[in-house]
Amino acid sequence: MASEQYPDGMYVPHFNRVDDFDQARAFVDQIGVATLITAGTDGVPDATLLPISWQLDQVVAHFARANEHWRRIVAGAPGLVVVQGTDAYVSPGWYATKAEHGRVVPTWNYSAVQLRGPVTVHDDPDWVRDVVETLTNRREDFRDTPWHVDDAPEKYVEGQLRAIVGVELTVETVDAKAKWSQNRSDEDRAGVRAAYEQSGHDEAASRMTTGGL
């Protein structure tokens, strides 16, 4: 799991790289939504935010049939799935080194995973239903009274399925990046973490502590 395997992959300095595949998969599963980016035959890029499920080496999702994005996908053409996690601004004023020499600039901290591979559209009600059930169960099963697709009238479900189209990306490369000031001194990192805590940005403060996704 390294961007060198994919020349145009996400820029990931070595101190921000996450090589733990299980951590990357757990991150994607927790976020559960991603932007799928593809380009049509005219070279114009398309991007759609979609609920996703990453199963083995497949990322599956579905489009609204009215969304022209899916019609512009050439079977087997490369696609990019971008999963964005917690992010937060970093002020130079939070660094201890500002008072020492002033050679500091603003930046942004964030966690992200990018998945690349060929994309296939599935205009098949049975395939799409399986994806819908998978996505629904992932978000509902932990609830006290989970909702399942079978709870809705069958004719209604069939009508809804006709209004969507499935899509699948076969994962060939994974880039995972956790940029949480790992290249700064302990004093600078402490200053950033304290600022996040004071502003109530608990998730960002937690990432400063763990340094992971």
C-alpha cells in the first residue's frame, strides 16, 4: 500500500504514510461515503459523492439513474475513490517555534484514503438490490429497531431500484495519509493539540495524539 506503485497517486510524505491496510479499510468503513471521480471519453472529469462499501477488493455504490455521471463511464476505465476524514486548520501562531524564529506558515491537517482501479457500471436490479441491502444493513444493524429493505412494500422497492444504477471499482492501489503535524517538533505539536482542545475540536485533538487516520 504505497503511492510509488501508482505514479499519479496521492502525494504522501513518508512521515504521513499509513501502511496498515486494516487501518485504512476500517477508516473507509467508518466514514462510509466517498467521492467517485472518473473521466468521460472527452477527458472531462465527473465527481459524485456516494455511500460506499469496500468488500475484499471491490468498492460498490449506486448512482441515481438521473445522474449523467454513470452514462459517461467507459467500462474498465480508471476511477478514483476519495474518502475524506477529519480535517482542521493549523495557525502558525500555535507553534512554539513562532516565538523562536518566526519561520512558520499556515497549513491544514487531515486524514484521507484514496482507492484507484477500473470502474464498471451495473444496470442490473438484482446486483443493485444486493448493494442497497449491504449499504443499508451497514448503517442500520446496530440500531435498536433497524430498518431493512424488506420492511418497505415490494413494489415500492422495485420502483426505487429502477431509479438507480450500480457501480463497482476494483481496488488496485490504496493510498492512506494521516497528516497531523508529524513533521513538527513535540512543542509545536503540543501547541496545535492544545488549540484544537480549546476550540472543542476533539476529533482533531485525538488525531494529534495518535497520529493515525
